[in-house]
Amino acid sequence: MLLRKKLETIITNNKIFAYILIIFVAGVLMLVLCGDEKNTALNAKEAMVSNYSTEDELRIENVLSQIEGVGKIKVLINYNEKTSSSFLFEKSEDETDSKNYTGVIVSAEGADNSIVSNIIKESISTFLGIPLHKIVVYKMV
């Protein structure tokens, strides 16, 4: 109670201190609120990228699991997102965001068969448009 009275006395007697205190509190609130918005935006972008990757992975898994000899299969796609270098102008119709695939890891039951392994690699290479050396296939345990 004594501390509260001292603070009230200081604030009422010294207007400059009161303004500095108000500005300080407002600054802290802005930092807290802006930090949450940045985290929310980053989380939303990560979720969007994750959903896109998962969609491609599931499509590949569904198709390849139907091929004789492949068996169960899991696919992990890694990529970096490339965007337009200019954000000051609107994108033209032929200028779109694209994915720069950096690699694919596959685990499949039938991967110990070299023919099946090659079919998996060639299928993924064709679907994603990436070279074979960026795709590795391992036997699922």
C-alpha cells in the first residue's frame, strides 16, 4: 500500500515521468502484440508449405503402392521455395511461384529389388521433374 501511494505521488507531481511510463507500457504492449503476429504468420506459412509437401507425398505413395512389387511405401520430399525476385510489381501471368526440389527419400518394402527401385526413382523423377541423383530409395524394415 505504501509503494502504491509513493508511485501515485511521483506520477501526479512529475508529469514527465508519467508520460515516460505511459510510453514504456505502450512499447511493451506493441512488442508483445507484434511478436504474436509474426509468429502467427510464420506458422501459417509453415503449415501451407507442409500441406503442399504432404499432398505430393501422398499422391506419390498412392500411385506407387499400386505397382506390383513395391508394397508399402513412404515418401519424404525436401524443397526450397523459390519466389519472384521483385515484390514491387504484380506478377505476370507466366511468372508463378515454383518449388525447387532438393531431394526425395523413399522407403519401400520392395526396394531390395533393383527393378522396383529403378521404377520408383524414374516415377518420382518424372512426377517432380528432378534428376535421378536427387532421389534415394531404401528397403522398408
